[in-house]
Amino acid sequence: MRRQHFGFTLIELTITLAIIAILAGVAGPAMASFIEHQRATAAAASLTTHMQLARMAAVSRNRRAVLCPSSDGTSCAAGIDWSTGWMLFVDDDGNRRPDHNDDILRVDLQPTSTHLRVVSTTGRQQLRYLPDGSSAGSNLTISICNHAGELLGQVIVNNMGRPRSEHPKATTPCPA
């Protein structure tokens, strides 16, 4: 009577681990790119949602509403960097800053991944909605980029106040 042994030999285990290491090496960069694009898509969706909330607040309250970059949640940040967060508030007197804590409707600090850079166009740093739902002034474009300086997506608001998002088909340098 012969005894059967079940299990792996050292050679079989070594070959299996080598194949897994090769597959992980091939899949790693593709997975990193996939995750980066998913982060950019999530950031664009979050921005679009907040823009729609700002427009809805302006129309439903019949008051001006402002969406601006903010790092502390109490005041608008100067400049075009939206990476640290943004806030939404109603602006009764048109000074483009919240006058009372009750004016602040929503604050989203650290809304995106630290791997992304979110910047607006230099000519327009805030998004202001009028009571009729329009966004006076020039179009606003907020670009979502990686730290390598590649554009991953954009959210664009036209003068009528409608936001839309775009993703580049080819590798494009980040504006600004």
C-alpha cells in the first residue's frame, strides 16, 4: 500500500509566486491610472453637485449665492486654488463674503484626494449665482489635474449657470 502526499513542492510554490509578481508588476501602473481617473471623476461630480446646490439656493431663496474656494470654512480664499475645499453661502449685500454664520449653507473641506490639484480660471475665482439662476460674468472653468501637471477633467459653468464636465481624450497639460 502506497501513501499519497498532498501539497506543493518548493519549485511549484516558487513558480506560482513568480507569476503573481509578474502579473502585479504589469497591473500596478494600469490600476494606479484607473484610480487617479476615478478620483478626478469624483471631484468633478462633487463640484457639479455643489454648483447645482448653489444655483438652487439662489433661485429658491431669491437671493444671490456664492460658491468659492475656502480652506477654513468661514471665508473665501484668495486665489484660484480649490484643492483645500469650498463653501457655499448666500450673499445679501453683494460683498462676496458671508456676513453672518447663518449665511453659510454648506462647507466642504478636503473634498478631493491629496493627489489632485483643483484650480479655477484666473479671471474668475468665485462662482456667483443671481436670484434668476444665471451666473453673471464670463464662463468659469475649474480644472482637475494630477501632480504631474496633466489635466484629468474640467467643470465648466456658462453664463446661464449650467455646469457641465469634460474629460480630455488625450494627455493635456494642466492650465494655470
